[in-house]
Amino acid sequence: MRNRLKVLRAEHNLTQADLAEKVDVTRQTIIAVEKEKFDPSISLAYKISDVFGLPVEEIFLKPES
């Protein structure tokens, strides 16, 4: 799933490890989500959206058809 995670992390001066700690996952999970190799669960997507104060739809982009 396409996402803006890397850009948002940079804008908020967060490392992958920082974000992982905030949402209670491993750094490897954040890496996999950023590289679009892993789609986050709904609960993880909402935790990430809470960190950035954005709706899920503004972080995780609908796949192009």
C-alpha cells in the first residue's frame, strides 16, 4: 500500500525507531511499511495516524486502479 510515512517522519523529525516505539512495533515493521512490503493492520494504521494527527487516508493512499 502506498504511503507517506517516510515524508511525515522527516517532517516530524522522527526516526524509524522513534515511530516504532510510539506505536509499539519493531523498527523492522516500520521499514517494511515504508517500503510497501507490508500493509499495516487497521489498528496499526490508526496508531500511526494518531502520532501524526492526520486521518488514515492522508497517510495511506488508495492503490491506483
